[in-house]
Amino acid sequence: MANHRDRAADGRTPRLTAVEIAKITVLTARMAKRGLADDRVYGGRVYQGDLERRVDRILDGARAREEKAAKNRK
């Protein structure tokens, strides 16, 4: 989940609203639940890419919001 897109251009993560934090928390809990459900006996790793993409989308939205706010302040 932590990749190069998790950092803003200046190296910081964007400020998150309470709703964004709650959404990311729920998605992280779902990822943990899927990880626990994976038995790995039959060679299957549980696919979590869909949840990771949703977290990335939330972070991208937060970055866009910060950039828009920065432009409005100028």
C-alpha cells in the first residue's frame, strides 16, 4: 500500500479530513480481515488490490483538494 504515490510532490502526505481518515481506517481493517482469512495452505494469497486502489483514490482526492486550496490562497 505504501508506494511513491503516497507522498505529495514536496514529500509530505496530504492533510486528511475526519471523513477521509475514517474511510481509510475502515479499508485498512478490511485489508487486515482479508489477510487473516487467507489460509495460505492452498497457495492462494487474498487479493487486496481493490482496497488499495480505493485508499489511493482517497489520498489522490486529498492531494487535489490541497492543491486547489493552495491555488485559491494565492
